[in-house]
Amino acid sequence: MFTGTGGTDAVRLTAVRKVYGRRGNEVVALDDVTTAFGRGTFTAIMGPSGSGKSTLLQCAAGLDQPTSGSVVLEDSELSTMTETELTELRRDRVGFVFQAFNLLPVLTVEQNVTLPLRLAGRSPARGRVASVLEQVGLGERRRHRPAELSGGQQQRVAIARALITEPAVIFADEPTGALDTRTARDVLDLMRSSVRQTGQTIVMVTHDPVAASYADRVLFLADGRVVGELHSPTADAVAERMTRLGAYSDEARRAPAAGGQR
Ligand SMILES: Nc1ncnc2c1ncn2[C@@H]1O[C@H](COP(=O)(O)OP(=O)(O)OP(=O)(O)O)[C@@H](O)[C@H]1O
Ligand SMILES: [Mg+2]
């Protein structure tokens, strides 16, 4: 088991503020957020709709620029980087997984997974592709196309595609949002094991307390601010905290993993 490296964080945000819109019509999406994601840790981010979760991921990943404050990814201060450097950083050091799997239907599993490398003009080491596909449990499916796979399997392809470059961090925005309870659990198990076994760092936005309970830590956001955290969370503790935040809507209560499959 991976035991973590002492010292540096994979990503550190200090006093990050993000304001959208013009003067007189401003939306403060992030309001003085300071937090860090340690190497080899799995963090869940929760909070009501509009609380700034996706904005936090985008700022932390160099996809969007904070209005003020600092984001340091490994040893790079993002605000001092050029657009070209940021593009390279996003390509080489960051992985993304979204609710929609975003696989290319005409490509095989293997071609989808290796696409980021090939776009970067690199050829993937043969053994690396096989081992990543093995890791996500799709070693036998490498020649299949996305349409021939279940939703959970497609999301595992997307995770393999994120893992292939061995990024400093994988950011996942509601990766299990489109999956039923059982396939969601497979995907969460996979993410957790990639943290435990290879020391991958993962930051995942979710609305589901059960999904959050797979993480080492849950960070709660409300109105663009960090309003609390839980370590070694249980689903019940997460749900209870969300209720106290007034954030645990009927919709969340009906979520498959929390309320059972329908
Ligand atoms: N490009 C944008 N322009 C203007 N306002 C934006 C933009 N992106 C986000 N916002 C606003 O910033 C706030 C935070 O949005 P964000 O998407 O980060 O919320 P979220 O927590 O991810 O919500 P959800 O759970 O619904 O996905 C919201 O009020 C949103 O309307
Ligand atoms: Mg969002």
C-alpha cells in the first residue's frame, strides 16, 4: 500500500477568489478559499448547487484563472505561467473525469485511453497501456468501442485515460452522477484503489454522501467559502453535515446511492 510522501502538497490554494461578471453584476463564485490537497490523497468536495465546486476545480486545474489568490500545483505557481505553459500543464500534469464520459465513439478503448499522449506527440509505452487497462479492469476490452460497454465501464475508460499520463492530480466533477448504484461503486473503488496503490491524488466533486465516503476527506463549500471538513468520513456523517448546511436537498436525498436503486 502507498503510504504517502511527507511534505509537499499536490495542489495548494491560498486566498483564492473568483468573481464572474462585470461591476454591478458580479457573482462571487469563490470567496477567499484556502486549502490544500496532499499527494496521494482522495478528497471529496460537497456543497449546494452554485456553491463554487466546479469553479474550485477549474481554478485548481489551471482551466480558469482566479481573480486573486494563488494556486500552486506541485512546484508551479499557476498565476505566473504563460498560456502555453498552462496548456502543457493541463495536458501533462492534470487529469480530468467528468459526468459525461467524453469518449470518442469511433475509437477503441485503447485508442481513447492513449489519445492524450498521442495528441501530445508521444507514443505510449506498450506496457503502460496494458497495465492501466488492467488496473481499471478492462484488459480484455481494449479493442471494444464505447457503445459496446456499460456506463460504468465507459467511465473506467475515462479514468484510465486520466491515469495514463500519471498526472499530479486527477480532478473529477461528479464522475458517478450518471451511473447507477452498483457501477458507481465500481468506479469509486477504482479511484480509491488508484490512490492507495499508486499514490494518485484525486479531487472529486460529488452530491452523493456515499460517494464522498470513499474519500479520505470531505471539504464542504457554501457560497464560495470552505465551511467545514470531515476526515475519514462516513456517509451518515456527510449526510448529517449537509443537512446542517441546509444543503441536503430532496434531490440529493433521492440520489441512488443514498436512497437505494430504483
Ligand atoms: N462562466 C460563468 N459566468 C458567470 N457566472 C458563473 C460562471 N460559472 C459559474 N458561475 C457562477 O458561479 C457560481 C458557482 O458556480 P459553480 O459552477 O462553481 O457551482 P457548483 O457548486 O459547481 O454548482 P453545481 O452543483 O450546480 O454544479 C454560481 O453562482 C454560478 O452561477
Ligand atoms: Mg458544478
